[in-house]
Amino acid sequence: MGIACNGYAHILKDFFMKELKFLRHLFFLFIFLISTNSLFAFQTGKIAGEVIEVSTGETLIGVQVFIEGTTKGVITDLNGLYNINNIDPGTYTVVFRYVGFATYKVENVEVFVDKTTRIDASLSEAVIEGEEVIVTAERPIVEKDRTTTTAYISSEQLEDLPLVNLSDAINNQAGVVDGHFRGGRSNEVSYLVNGVPINNAYSNTAAFTVEQNMV
């Protein structure tokens, strides 16, 4: 009887150890997936806005909104609002289509990492079948929801400027001299690539230099 009990206890122990090992692997897999999704979220941007009718000023429901040349698109909700998520940084053309209305296109829409680009549209009834309205997106002079000073440099600008590396581009910004921002110390700067900090743990300076052709 003693031998049988000991054998049964040993089987139970092995069973629970295997279950514990399985749960441990499952936990680490869960953490990895969360980290991957978080990193992916930091690498993309979003386009959002509102669609209204020109003549009445009322919002339009069910307008097709999509990025030209891609498979990304949505329709406006009951409030005439839309959100297109997980867009890679770059310059796009956003198209608005609604039955009985002229197609509305917004060109040169810039999307930045972890930022929302707001594009509102005003649609008018189509006088001629297949009529299109094309506008060019412009960044607002004052961003009402921003509390910090921000400068944007696109890949096109990097190609046009006589720069050796990204440090030259940063030092060309107002208030920056040799990596010192507004007179502060160089080790007081936070460097992020696609939303991920790359500061050296010992000197708090950038751990590596991003190649210009990677932007």
C-alpha cells in the first residue's frame, strides 16, 4: 500500500510539474505578443476626421473613406466621423466617395509615427457624373492640442538637404547646437526610434546612429 501511494504521488507531482511548465511557457508567449503589438502600434500612425455636406453643413453617414493605392479604408459612422488605423508613415492620397456626391480627394496627406493626422472633408452634390474635387493637405500653423514645440523632417526633405547624417538634420533645427537642446546638456535628451527609446544606459546619449537612408 505504501509503495502504491508513493507511486501515485509521484505521478501527480510529474503531472503538476508539466502543467506548471506549460503555463509558464504560455505566460511568456502572452507577454511576447503584448510587447510585439505595442511595438507595432508605435510604428504606425492614424488618419481621422469628419465628413459633412457643403450645402447643409450636416454630417454624412456611410461615406467611403480609403487611402488610394492601398486596401485600408472605412466608412463614416452615425456622427460622420471616421478613423483609419495602423498606417505606415508616409505621404498618401485620401479619397472620399458617396453616392450622388462628387468624389473628394486630399493629396499629400502626411502620416507620422504614433500621431493622428486630421483630414476633414466637405462633399458637394455631383453636377456631372464622375466629377472630382482634388485638394492638397496642409499642416495647420497652430496645432491646438499640442503643448510642446515639434519639428517634422520628411524623407523627401532629407534627400534634398546637403546632410551627411541625421545629426546634421537635428542640429539644423531652431534651438539645437551640437546635440544640446535649448542650452541643455546632451545627456538630457531622449532618443526614440519608432517609439522605442535607444538611450545608452550609462551615458544617456543615443546608443546608435540611424542611417539616413533608413528614414
